[in-house]
Amino acid sequence: MAEKRITLEINNVSKSFAKVENDEVTHALNEISLSLRSGEFVSLVGPSGCGKSTILRLVAGLIMPTTGEITVDGKEITEPSPERGMMFQKSTLFPWLTVEKNIAFSLKMQGKLKGHEEKVERMLKVIGLESFRNDYPGQLSGGMAQRVALMRSLINEPDILLLDEPLGALDAFTRMNMQDEILKIWQEKGQLALMVTHDVDEAVYMGTRVIVMDANPGRVVADIKIDESYPRDRSSKTFVEYRNEILNRLHFGGRD
Ligand SMILES: Nc1ncnc2c1ncn2[C@@H]1O[C@H](COP(=O)(O)OP(=O)(O)OP(=O)(O)O)[C@@H](O)[C@H]1O
Ligand SMILES: [Mg+2]
């Protein structure tokens, strides 16, 4: 693995948003500190509004912390970079470009045209949409469009992969296949992946680490290392134990 190894430090980061309609302030994140590095697959779970997307947007460099700082190898993040690839919670494709051209778009933007055809080919194959390559986004189902958006962010091979509920629009079977495909791509490159999901099962199945958050104010309440090799067995005793531990942290426990 000749990939660049990086360390991402989130140091005491808080983020507040002023509300448009009155003088109130939303404390989206309160004093978050995390240290993450290449080779980790970090799942972020927590109730709606606890600041998961805000963390990803901060790391992407789309917004700045109110206090604290975020660094990559000691260098503060101040703007977006192709080294930090983001798939948004509501990803939209460019409606005027075909499936193939949507996937290749960011490569072209960066002038990385060498070998781009093979890369696009591989991505189309992974998502099973080879025969849809010349279709436009308007002709795709919601799940198909989500798979294309996912590949559009993976194709750049960023050092940090930021995925905001990347599989939310997929049916259960496609979703399980795509979990394996994302893991395969991540394992090949060994980058740092930071993925938001509402699905605790998915968080444990994919993560080397699961970070559990709570809201009002947004904060980290648990940071759990998943000490299991891949591929994981969703029905194993340890898997179920991890899942129950996380559900308890999310206040959905009740059974041991
Ligand atoms: N640009 C913004 N302006 C004002 N408030 C914002 C902005 N972005 C986020 N917020 C607020 O910050 C809080 C955290 O939002 P965020 O989108 O990070 O939550 P989330 O954990 O991703 O939720 P969900 O699971 O519903 O996607 C929410 O209360 C939200 O209303
Ligand atoms: Mg969100």
C-alpha cells in the first residue's frame, strides 16, 4: 500500500449557527476532539440533529469551526480539497451529463485523464450499471443515482473519504452488496473513511471504530473500537454485543 498516510485531528471543535428567524443560536457541536488516521473506517452514529453532517462539512473545509481547529498532518483545514472527497447526504448528479460522464467529472476537473477510462469502467461494474452508462440521471431510480454519486466521490481516491449516509436510498440487498464494495475499495487504498449512517448494523459491519453522538449540544458520547476482522458475521455473538452496546448508548437498549 503506497498510499499517503495521514492523521486528522479535530481539536476541541465547537460549531454554532445563528438562526435566521430570531437571535437564537444552535450549538451544533460542542467541544469535539477526535484523532483519526489512514486505515481507519470510522462510522458516525447519533440522533438527527446531533451534528454528524456538520462534522463532515467541517472536515471537507466547506465551513469553519466557531472555536477549535481541524488539522491534517498538523496543517489547518481552511478550504475544500480533492484530497478530502465528500459524498453529501442529498447528493445530486449533474442532470445534463450521462452516468459515465458524471462519474468521470471530478477526474476531468483535476486533469487526471490518464487511465480514467479504466477507472470509470471499474466503477460502473462495481455498481452494476454498465448498461446505463449513456443514460441521464433523470432516467435512473433513486438507488441507482445514489450509487453513481457514491462512485463519483470514490473515483478520485481521496486521502479522506467523507460519506454522509451514502447508502440511505438503497434497498436492503443492494445496500449489503454496496457495503462490501465500499469496504473493498477502502481496503485496497487504506485511506481514512468517515461515514455517517443511521443504521447501527451497518456502522458495526463496516467500521473499525464507531463514534456515537448525542444532540443538544452535539457531542461524542462513546468511541468504540470494533475489534473484528473482515468480512464480518452479522449474527456472531461479538457482533450482536457491539450492536447492543451502541444501541444502549443511543438509549434504545433494554435487553441484554
Ligand atoms: N447551515 C446551517 N445553518 C443553521 N443551522 C444549521 C446549519 N447546518 C446545520 N445546522 C443545525 O445544526 C444542527 C446539526 O445539524 P446536522 O446537519 O449536522 O445534523 P445531523 O446529525 O447530520 O442530522 P441528520 O441525522 O438529520 O442528518 C441542527 O440543529 C441543524 O439545524
Ligand atoms: Mg446529516
